[in-house]
Amino acid sequence: MGNRMKNGDAGGIGDLEMTKSILIVEDHRDLATVVKRHLVELGCDVVIVSDGPSAVQAAETRSFDLILLDLMLPGFNGLEVCRRLRERIPYVPILMLTAKSSELDKVIGLETGADDYLTKPFSIKELLARVKAIFRRMEALAAAPEQDPAIVQLGDVLKVDPITRKVTVYGHDVELTSKEFDLLIHFARNPGRVYSRTQLLDAVWGHRHAGYEHAVNCHINRLRAKIERDQHHPELIQTVWGVGYKMTESLPNGN
């Protein structure tokens, strides 16, 4: 892992409302140290580990607000770390750091459960912008139940509780990751409304970035795999060709 960050100014750092804890999983020590220094300046509490097994152990031992996860690691790689963490800790945001820039690598990372990705070499300014965007979104979601605590229920098919983040589909409880839940409740609160990928990026990810349509597509596919009876013929989240996606207004039979 010899990729270094581009030189970049970390200017424009604003204080977070409260201390955030971040786990950096990176086997390139110099890179991890530089990232840690800037995140500490941002007001974060930072822990560094350098291999896959240590990452899983650290995340299971302590609660983190964000995990910065390198793709290529000793022990087992970041994709496997991501899979294992999603089985155990579905809601912690994961920002994957990858030296690979192909679309396939990005898609695979997102499909295993990463919320976001950043390709090396990256500027510290861009990294901090991504981190702050994730934290802003987390804070907005934490405040959301006070503004709209109502359970969203669509017939006998779908029930979403924004406070407990519990989802029931066709009478069965469904475990969703943070982004999957955010997407689902956004759709469920607005059935019939069509959203473009850009609008979904703004509403759920909290920022725009060129190429991030893949993030939307991958998370929609993962969400469909969990809530649809047949993900290849979706009844709940439908594609509006040439525009985007919507939650259907014509609910299927819940039996």
C-alpha cells in the first residue's frame, strides 16, 4: 500500500457539535498517521489498526461513528472486513479507501456494504469534506425522529419505525444498513414521487460527487434484494426509466 495522498489544504475545518470516534483501517502507517492528525484537528477521537482481523476486533470491542477502511489489507481485505461488520454492526458508516479506480471495484465495494468510497491518491481536503458530510447526515438523522417520529406504514406490506429503525416487510423483520434504511424511509414517506439519482444523493448521502450514481444504483439493488419478493421484478421500489426511482403507490398483496 504505497499510495500517498495528494497535497491538500485542510482549511475550512469547522468544529463538530460533539466528539466523533473514527476507526482508521490502513496498513500504510505514514498515510494512517497523516489522516489521523487531520481528523484529530477536526475534533475526532481516532484509533488506527493495520489489518483485517484487528479491524473486526476493534469494531466489535468499541463503538465508532465512522470507519475509514482500506481495500487492500493483511489478514483479509477490506471487502471481507466490510462483509463481516455488516453482519454484526449494520449501522456504522463505512468509507472505503481504495487504490483501485475501476468501476467494477467501486461497485463491489458498495455492494458489500460500504456507504461511500474514495480513490487514492486523494487530497486531505476531499477526505475531510466526505467525513464532515457523513457526520452532518448522521446528525440530521439523529434529529429526524423529533421532527417526524411517526411510523410509516404502507398497507400490510411495509412498516418502518424511524425511532427504532425497525423495518417489517410482508410480516417479516428485515435488517438494513444505515444507507439502506435511509433510502427506504425516504421513499416510504413519499410514495409515488419519482426521484432522480442526483436528488437521492442530496437527500440520503448529503452531498454530490461525480460518478456517485453508482452508489445509488448499488444501494437500491441491495435494498431490493432484502425487501422485494423478487428483486428482478420489483414491486415496491420501481425504476422510472430515464428518470430515477419511486416507491409504488399500487401496493402488492401482502400475503
